[in-house]
Amino acid sequence: MSNSQNQCGLHRVVIVGGGTAGWLGAGVLAAKLSEKHSVTLIESPTVSSIGVGEGSWPSLRDTLLDIGINESEFLTLCQGAFKQGSSFVNWRKGGHHYHHPFTIPTGYNELDIHACWQAFASDMPYEDAFSLQSTMCAAGKAPKQIATPDYAHVLNYGYHFDATKLADLLKKHCVNKLSVEHVIGHIASVTSHPNGYIEKVVTECGQEVFGDLFIDCSGNNGLLIDKHFKVPWVPVKCAMLNDRAIALQVPYADNDNEIKSTTVATAQTCGWTWDISLQHRRGTGLVYSSQFTNEEQAKQVLIDYVCERYSDANEHELAFRTLSFEPGYRSKFWVKNCLSLGMSSGFVEPLEASAIAMVELGLRMLCETFPHNKDHMEIVSKRYNTRFEYRWERVIDFLKLHYVLSDREEPYWVAQRSDASIPDSLAELLKLWKYQSPSRLDLIENEEIFPSASYQYVLYGMGFTTLGPPLRLNEKDKRKALHLSETLQQTKNTYLQGLPTNNALLKDISNRYYNEQKHLHSHTQRQDYGNACASSEGDRATNLNNNTSSDKKDTSYGRIGFR
């Protein structure tokens, strides 16, 4: 990078690798950067994306909105469904289950909700004391109505989606509407300036692609951050024992029309299974440790699980995808003019769907501090590296929390909660939380990857005990807490009647999308159809749109999914 380039600015962004991370990056940057900037994405013609990350946080709503993709189009073309949180089954003995919903407890930022739960509602699960979302999930209800605007919500939600279809939709949108240059080819070589910054990459067919900022989205290959810059991988296998996964795409049985709106994580003897409901199929898989089981045993565990809902499943008909990974992250994420995103940056395991969220957070920080020149980039990259080292450590703490609180007695689970495997930072917090509930004082970043409300849902969902606070609730807080609790219970029937089922809403959205495409050039017909849809099943019962929220950003301490 010459001195003149340093003064003139960094205008050429080159992304190496496609998949969800690459095309999300291309979409966000092309949509947000000025007209002086260009975005080029180089994609291998033969290396396919992993395609099993099919769950997101509420933050993806903001990301898709920023990129300019219509929500109805996304849900329809990606066979998407609503995700309102995660459900955990059998992580403790005795048929135990609980939810980690995306809606924070009502009053969380004004009251000590844990103390209020203990004082007034200890006879019900923590997740239900000051939130209705778990109840709505159990009833199969959608988080909004057909008349609710795109990306707005009655109950906070993210998505389940077909990852391959999402990458295809993003690619089409980026190329056709955002002027992203799409180069198909293998990277054969990387050429550097004398100062070590990347000048260009060259494909096997000889095409040279020059750039000022290079983003490595090449997954496990790490073509730039690893192969070129040799940035070490920081392994975390001592804490995160899982290093294998098996994935299956499973059709619905003929008599099975339930589209769940949570990712269902079910503990097994040797790991845990995920179950993600899409419109056309389920995405399932088993995450496990090779220390405690082999691939054939793991496949049988997954088949046994799948057969509970799809009795015709057998190993010879279903196509397994086996994945091997080393949990960890880069010692640096941004080196010179190369930023790594996605699996080239880090990966631990799919529990709680943090992978795409980390990509989104990386893109958000990049956009908000996009460097003007080399001098600026040196400062920004240093801050980025510090911030994301902290975030990966918090991801590890939060995911490990789920295992530490289990009381299962199989060797796998005993090893997961051994003292030697618990990070010191988490061990200290667990000691602290015996005496006081998680709060913003424990998690001090302005955009925590998992806020204190998430820790409370997991802790108290798993039966953890925190002593009551030494300070008694004052009369004003008591009245407020009781009022909130009573109002929620009164609201429950309104939501049950007013919210459609997931199936019904997704069908309405799909019908609306195809009808709009059919009558794309007829505004009157589109408007008439939209008015007709407003009287669909859910809205005939009760209109909840006065309760919707479409705020782009939620700056409260307790937000979940940093929305």
C-alpha cells in the first residue's frame, strides 16, 4: 500500500469466499458504504459452504433490512420460519426442559426480576413469571400477525432458514441490486506490498483482483488469515469438548405439520441434538466429542432421535453430512489490511447460534469504524482485535454454562462439568451468582454477545439457586411487579387468540409474496390484497399491532440478540 493510497482512502473491498458470511458481508458493505467504494466477492466454483448454520438471532432482521431484502421474499425463497429462542430438553435428569426466549422479562431494566420471581411467582418457571413468549412457543404461535409490518414484531424473533438458499438469495440481491462484482475462481496466489499489506489476489485463470481491504470469508481454509498471514489458531478444547457434528435434512412425516418456533436442543448420552423447523423440512444434527463416541455410534444416536418424529427414517435413505472442527478462534482477527469473518475467524460449536451473530457484530463494527486510510486502519484493527477476543471469551463462558449446570451422569457430561474444564472467568461468576443474580454489572461491554437476561434464563431454567438480596423490595417495586405479573396473565389469552400459528402465518406470507410478484406492476391489486390479508385468521380474533415494535436498535442493557 503506497503512501498515496494511504492518503486517498481505502475504497476497494475484496471478499474472499461466499457462503452466508461472505454474502452477508458483501450485502452489508455494498448497501452502507459510499458510492466511492466498490465491493468484489471472489467465490470458488467447487468449494461449497458448510450450509448447516440455519438459525439466527433477532439481529438478522436489522441486517436483512439494511441490505434491502424484503422479509416476505426472504421467508418464502429461503423456506424460512420464525425463531423465538431455544428450547432445552433433558439437559438435566427427570425429563427436564426449559426455554431461553428472545423477549426479555417485562420490567427487567427497572426491577430485580429474579428477586420479584422469588417473592411473588416462585411456583412457576422463571421463564414464565414475567414473559409470555415461552407459552406462545409451546402453543405453536407465531411472533406476529400478517398485518404486522416487515421486520416488526409482537414478540421478538429471529429466523430458521435454509442456509444454501439464503446464500443464493443474498448473491442474487448483491449482484443485481447492489452492484457487487462477483468473480468465480480459485485463489492461486496472494501478492503483498513491501510493507506486508495485501495488494492483490490472483485466480488460477490469471485474473488479478486488486484491493485496499481484504475480508477472509473462506471458512476453515483461512486462505488469507491463515495460509498467507499465518495467524495462529487459539484452541479451546480444554473447555469446549465437542469437536464433531453430524447433520441430516429430514422431511416431515405425512401427519406432522408442526413448525416449531424454537431451536430444540436435546441432550443425548454423548452430546446434544439440534432440531430446526423449516417450511419444507427439518434440519437436525448431533454435536459430540470424539473422546466419548465414534462416528457410527453418533449416527445411530441421531437416527434414533429422528425416528421419534419421522418413523420411516433409516440410515440408508438419509444423507449424513459429517463435520470435524477444532473449537477456537484466531489470536488476531484483523491483520494489516485483512479482516477475517465467519469460520476463518473462529468457531466453537452451534449451541445458541452465535456464529452468524458474530459475523453481524463484526460487520457492524467494521461499518461504524470503516478506516479512511492505513493510519486509521491500524488504530481500528487494534480495537477490533481487543473487542472480539473479549467476545469469543464470553461466547465460551455462556455456552459452557449450559454444560456446567447439567446433572447428567454419563461420562461425557461428567467431563463437561469437571473443574479443569471450566474457564476461570465463568467459575468466578458462578460463585458470585450464588449470592446475587446476573446483571449488567457483570457484563460491561456496550454490546455484549449474551446479555445478563440470557444468563438468568439459563441459570434459573437449569435450577440454579441464588440467595435473595439483602435489600428488601420497597412497596413501590412490589406494586409494580405484581401489576406486571397480573397484566401478563390477563394478556395471555389475548395473545393466544390473536396470534396465528406458525404454519398459518408462513402460508399467508408465502401467498402474499407470490401474489405480489404476479401483480408486481399493479399497485391497486397489491393494495387490495394486502387489505384482504389483514383480516386473516390471527387478526380476525384480535389486532395486536399496537403492541408491535419496529425500532432499529434497542440500547437497553437487557436486550437479547443485540436488537
